[in-house]
Amino acid sequence: MIVSMIAAMDKNRLIGNGPDIPWQMPVDRRHFRDMTIGKPVVMGRKTFETLKRPLGKRRNIILTRNRTYEAPKGCIVAHSVEDILQLCEGTEELMICGGAPIYEAFLPHANRLYLTRIHATFKGDVYFPAFDTEAWQEVKRIDGEPDEKNPYPYSFVFLERK
Ligand SMILES: NC(=O)c1ccc[n+]([C@@H]2O[C@H](COP(=O)([O-])OP(=O)(O)OC[C@H]3O[C@@H](n4cnc5c(N)ncnc54)[C@H](OP(=O)(O)O)[C@@H]3O)[C@@H](O)[C@H]2O)c1
């Protein structure tokens, strides 16, 4: 199984501010949808609760320590990384969608990264974990210029573990 992590971050690896994403970049929301559609998505309980509704056309897996957590119909609740890896055995690609402790916990298991690098800096308090760039090889990069709806330059970067 390919274990992939998908995240958008600023120049300092910032990914969030309280419950919010610090920027508005519809191009990245579309990229997220395109990269995750049809695949199981794993989210921490806090990230899941920022959604208006579960992500459509994807198996939503929510990680929480709360044994009595009640998720909307159709969503799966899990309590450990190992449970999720076992549950998804046989899946082609598992998409890890944050936030910070979820990226941290899955980093040792991940073999692919889909990173949106936003070439700007923002205020916030949630960070993608530091990772050894030497251990990863960039296999593809798409650079994007700002436009009316997307105010910052960005790159979609695809990395594979060496
Ligand atoms: N830029 C991006 O790509 C991106 C992506 C995702 C999220 N975000 C941002 O990240 C922030 C939210 O993320 P967050 O880091 O604060 O929280 P989070 O990772 O979404 O959720 C944290 C919760 O997950 C559960 N959890 C964490 N580790 C666990 C483990 N090992 N086993 C079982 N359960 C575990 C716990 O839930 P319980 O408390 O219920 O036990 C914990 O409180 C927001 O700012 C959001 O906008 C950004």
C-alpha cells in the first residue's frame, strides 16, 4: 500500500491557525480534491470537525482517542495508526490529510508526499513536522503564479521516499 501525506504549507511549514487554514487558495482546494478523490482519507478529529460535511466520494477515517466518539454515518472512527494501517490493508493508496499530530504519527510510514508549497509567510500555530529532505526525492513539480482568486505563488510538489 502506498501511504501518502497531502498538505499545504507556507515557507515555514505552517499549515494552520487555530482551526483555520491561514490562506484562501481555491486552486489548492481543487488539487486536494483531485489527489484524494476515490481514496480513503485519514484526518485528526479536529481537522474533521472543521469540515461542513464528510469529504464526498472518499472513505473518511477519523483518528481520535475518544472511544465513544460519534461520527456521521458512513465515516470510520479509529484510535491508532496501527488500526488504520490494518483496516486499509489491500488499499492502493491511503491519503493522510492532517493535522499536525496525524502527519507526525504517519511520517515514518509514508512513502509519498503531495506538498503544496505556498511561497509566502503567514501567522499561525500549527506546523507540518520537520522532515529529512535528503530522504525524499522530488519526482514532479507544478509551479503556479498568483491570479485574481489565488493571491500567492505556489508549487505543487510530489515527493517519493528514496
Ligand atoms: N494546510 C493543510 O494542509 C492542513 C491540513 C489539515 C489540517 N490543517 C490545519 O490543522 C489544524 C487542525 O489540526 P490539529 O493539528 O490542530 O489537529 P488534528 O490533527 O486535526 O486533530 C488532533 C486530534 O486527533 C486525535 N489524535 C491525534 N493523534 C492521535 C493518535 N496518535 N491516536 C489517536 N488519536 C489521535 C486527537 O483527537 P481527540 O482529542 O478527539 O482524542 C487529537 O486531539 C487546523 O488549523 C487546520 O486548518 C491544515
